[in-house]
Amino acid sequence: MKNIDILWVDDEIEFLKSHIIFLKEKGFNVTTANNGEDAKEIISKKKFDIIFLDENMPGLSGLQTLNEIKILSPETPVVMVTKSEAEEIMDKAIGAKISDYLIKPVNPNQILLSIKKNIDNKRLIAEETTSAYQSEFNKLGRQISECRDYKDWVLLYKKLIYWELELEKTNDNTFDEILKLQKNEANTLFAKFIKTNYLKWFDLNTKEKPLMSPNIFKYKILPALEKAEKVVTILIDNLRYDHWKALQTIISEYYNIDEEEIFYSILPTATQYARNSMFSGLMPSEIERLYPNMWMNDEEEGLKNTFEEELLRKQLNRLNKNYKFCYIKALNNRDGKKIVDNITNILQNQLIVLVYNFVDLLSHARTEVEMIRELAEDEAAYRSLVLSWFEHSPLLELLKIVMIKGIKVVITTDHGTVKVHNPIKVIGDKTTTPNLRYKQGKSLSYDTRDVFEITNPSKAYLPKQDVSSSYIFATGYDFFAYPNNFNYYVKYYKNTFQHGGISLEEMLIPVVTLSPKV
């Protein structure tokens, strides 16, 4: 670690010799100045790691000098040192973005702590985080191998995401590959778990089963509405659990988290199936049977989610809920701004359902646009893009307005997405569906070891194109590729984010209930 350069500005600097000697003995380089003008001159010629600044000086005051320092060296942390405990001075100093505030007389250890807090904190936090992960590594390995039911997998996934986000903060890539290997192992065993248990969850005799897509309104959104006058439900298409944890850092400034739960998306983990299931409160084959005009099969041309509002109305009627509700879909920022502009009228409803498609669009754009692919090169970059969108989106503006009005919010999604890199060959006829993570068809040829196959779709409440149709699902980080133009196909889709299949990232997704901080 390089020597740390400190500038200490105080009109009584001669009385601080013992402090200066203490810091030099600790290996710090200390430069001094006894007025603001000299400090400005010194800073213009040399860069410092941290500056200690007396508030009460003749000539340029501490606050005036602080403003000059922020112009000359805006990134340098400044610690204000003062005899005054006046709240007004503290407020002005904090408003001018000081890094710390010390009241005289200060002892050497206070100075040392301030240095560590403002300069060395990242290194210390990184060391502590990596050390903690090393200690946790073996426990995680055992937990992965010992997962037995759907609750175990939820707890494990939360823990994996926690460590992924914590290690990301350290900017230390030492453990990236190790954690990636643990996630790979987890996804391999999770796929085996789904193969063994998924169809059992639709057996009426199975008592222990997870919360799934068709039950989100019934068990999460409507109960929240029963406790409140109004509820705004925000469905962000393709929002993974780790994306939610990134957004939470901002949302928690405005909302308390009443409940955060991970539920299981149905298969296929695709908008056409999972989102229609959420709005209808039904499985896909039930939608097709009860409302045939509102269901489009994979092979049919046209939009597959045209009837979400009507399906929600049907669900509310079946549950004998007469709430006044509205449904609005925002496909871009322009649509998002229209919602904000019309928020007064929208909030006349009891249940407000807003669908935002940005994250899904980002996923598709990353596949098709080289520049976006480079910007979202890995998981961390993908999260960063989602967070950047949210910070500058009309959705955040909307949430602030809703918070001020004291209205509850539920944030959820329809499915997640996973970065694929391993191609699996599949042969099918011209009626085979094109999705990279699942296929439906009547003449599919594949290696059964590579997929989860549902040869009788009715057991999974899935529609079928033909009496002999079956479904297959890719697992882990696999994707389906046809033998024709195999190399081109693989090169184009390798390391893209896809959905429709079986992975922790696609199936385990958040539903979060928030109450405003007002």
C-alpha cells in the first residue's frame, strides 16, 4: 500500500505538533498550512489523500476554504475540525460534502480512525468480506448438497446472491471464479430437484408446495389490498432477485420492506406463460380451456400477452373481489412519463397494476446489439445497467409520488433470466417453437440426459399444439441449437441472457410488499 499524503490546515498548527509526530510515526506523510490561502496554493500543486481542515481561521474561513478545495480537488475527502458544536455549522459543512466532522480537542486515535474510515475503509471492508466468504465457503458447499425441498433452495439462492453482491463491492476478483463454480453446482442440483419434484406440485395430494405464478395476486397482492385503501402493483418484466437487491438500495430510502419473498415461476419461464398465469390466476392450459380467445399458442402469429387486463378482471370476478382497478403497460420511458403525468387520475383506483418492460427489452437488446452486449458483459454489468435505468427512470419518480401519498406498493416480476454458454443440439420439424431455453413440438430429437422433458403436457397444465406434442426445457446454462448452421448459431447466442428454462436465476423470483416512509 502506498504512503498516504495528508494535508492539515489550522491557524494554530504549532499546537498540533504531537499529532503530526504521531501520524508520521505511523508512516503517513503530513504537510501543514496555517491558513486557507496557503492551503489553496499547496493543493494546486500536489494531490492529497485526505485533508484535515480547521473551521475557525482568520482570512478564508474553514467553510470558504472547503468550497475552494472542492473546486480544486473534488474527490479528496475533507475532515472538518472545529471547536464549535453549533448545528448550523455542522449542517453547512455536511451540505458542502465533508467526509467527517471532529470536535476539538481531538486525540491522535480519533485522527487515525478518521483516516482509516475515509481512506482505508474499502480495503478493510474488502479484507473482512473475503475472509468471511472463505469461512462460509465450506458451509455453502454443504448447504448446496443438502438442499431437499423448495424452501432449502430459496434460502440457498438468497445466500449465494448475498455473497455475490458483497464480493462485488470489494472490487477484488479473487473469489469470482470460486463463487461461479458454486453457482454452477447449485444450478446442476437445482435442475435435478425440479425434474424430480415439479410435476408433483400439481398433484392435489401434495401438501408441501411453493408459492407459484398463478397465486401471486390471490396470496400476496389482494391480501395487501385488504389491509390498505389502495395498492400499486409494479411488475417489472424479467427482474431477477439480484436485480431487486440492487434496486432495494434506492427504494429503501423511500419505503419500508414489509415482506420480501421468493416464489417459483412456472415452466416455461417465459412471459407468455408465466405472466398470463399471474394475471389469470390459472395455469396456461386452464386459460386455453376457459378463455380460448385469450390464449395464443407458440406457433401462432401475434402478441402473446394482449389480454392481461381482461384475465385479471376474470380472476377478480372468480374471487368475488369488486375492486376498482386499472392496468397500464409501459413499453418505454415515454409510456412511463405518461403514467407519471396522469398519476392523479390513476390513483382514483383501488388496485393499480403497472407493467414495465425495460429489463426484458435490455435482455433482448443485449443479444441483438453489440454495444449493449459489451456494456452488459457480465452479471455485475447487467445489474449496473438495470440500476442505472431505474435511477433515471419515470418509475422512480412515480414511486416517490406514491410514497408521498402514503400508498402501499408491491413489486414483483414474471420470470428471471440466465446467461447461457453451453449449446445443446435439438432436432425438430418446422412446427417446433424457436425459444432457446424450451421447445414444444411433436417430433423433437434430443439427448434425454441434457433436458427436462414433459411428454404429457397436461400433467404440467401446459397447452399442446398436437396430441403428440411434448415440451423440453434447458437447464443450468445450456441453450438449444439446431444442427443446421450450428457454429453460427452458437456464436450468436453464446453468453447472452435468455429465459424459458430451469435455473435458479429464472425460476426463483421476488415479490416484495412495501409501505411508504411518511
